[in-house]
Amino acid sequence: MNAGWVIGGRFTMLDRIGSGGTSRVWRAYDHAERRYCAAKLVRQRGPTSILRVVRERAFQLAHPHVLTPYASCSADEDVLLAMNLVSGGSLETLLGDYGKLPPAYAAEVLDQLLAALSHIHGAGVVHRDVKPANLLLEPSPVGAPHVRLADFGIALSDDGMRFTTTGFRVGTPGYIAPEVLDWNRPGPRQDLFAAGMVCWRMLTGAGDPHPRQRVGEPPADVPPLLWAVVARLCASDPAQRPDTADAARRALAACHLDLRFPVRTLDGELLQIFDHLGPPPR
């Protein structure tokens, strides 16, 4: 595909901004709504891929911290999913830039993630692939982060419908809850486990966790109450985790962490979320 290609008589492809196993993401111009968007082109490789696209398109869960498609159309052998353009990179990118994040900043990111999970769980949806790469960020040079939970391609609704071949787990190793590794049915507490592991990464500066990762002892600079919230989210026994994302948010609020701006890393560096895309091509 070349820049300038128009899909569905509506979306003009401008420049490629990302890719995945079965998809490519372009910055595009939506002529119907007269604005720029992210156009995710998903390859149709058999009925499973088509079902994933159809289900992802259906998850229009309007929420400030959730990113889902607002429009779709056919594109030859692909399906185009149009989404709001989020240009600040991902939490994975931010961790790559700064490593360990200040505890209050990490708690703010976790709180926004839990708000997103509360919303989708309330709609009967389990995300199943919560990880830093799926947490997109709005640019924020000096202010608070704004997190958007994205990529609902392997989400599971409360009707129990799965979109992968029977007998195979889905998700990202290290973020998959132990009960799912043991072949139990996914549920909302799987997402809470993953959220805890995301925060574990932010507070430790470590890479992706290993399967059945233990959180270990708290780093010296992390408040014990915050670490206790993370440890509970990451409990190997799902019964020991918070009942809901809202319960986890209440426990997080009880830590009384004060996020002050501008935020600096533990090394004194100014923590900024930059625009990774720049102006659109002419």
C-alpha cells in the first residue's frame, strides 16, 4: 500500500505508524468526519480473524481511558478499523525511555487503567491482553499522563465466545494469570492480575515478567501501601485479588500519594510524554 490510497471512498492513507502480527496501522484522514484518525488494517486469514475483527468493531465502549473503533469498512483482503489517533506512544515506549517511574506517577497510570477495566468489565468484557504495549498515551510535556487501553482483538465477552483455536491460550506470557495458565476460564480477575504486573514493571524498571512471576520485596523508594496493592493484584490465587477494578481503585486511593508537577524521574530527569508522530504529511 502507498500513501494517498483511499479506502472505502472515505479514508486516505497518509503514513504507516505501526504494525502487529495480523495488522498494520496507518495515520489516515477521515473525509466523512473531516479529521485525522488511526486506520488499523487487519488481514483476514480465515474465519477466526474475521470474527475477531467483527467483535472488535462491536466493542464501542465509550470511555476516556478506552480506545475502540468508531467506524469500519472493507479494504480488499483487509478490514479497516478507524480509531481516534493517539500520538504519545505507549507505556512500553515510556518505560523504554525512562525505565523505573516515580511511584505516584505509576499509581496514576494504574488508576486510569483500572478505570478502563472497571468500564469494560461492567459491559461484560474481559480484555485478556493487558500489557504496557496496549496502553497508549496522549502527549503530555509536563502534565499528568492520559492512558487509553487499546487492542481488543482477543477480548472475551460474557457470552463466552472465543476467537482463537481451541486448545491454545491467548495473551502475553508474564501477564497471563496463573489460573489461565492452568486452563481455567478467563475472567475479570485475569485483567486485574495483568494490571498489577504492569504496575510492577513501572515500579521496578524490570522487563516483561516471567510466567508466574512473584512480585518480591518492595523497592526501597516504593511506599509499602502501594506495593501492597500491587502484590494483592498479582496474587497467584484469584480469590486473594480485589473483587473488582473499583475495589482496587479504592485501595489505591487509600495510599494517599501526591502527584506533583512537573514530574521528575528518580534521577532528576523531567518526565515527559512526547508526540511520537509529528505533523501529518501534506
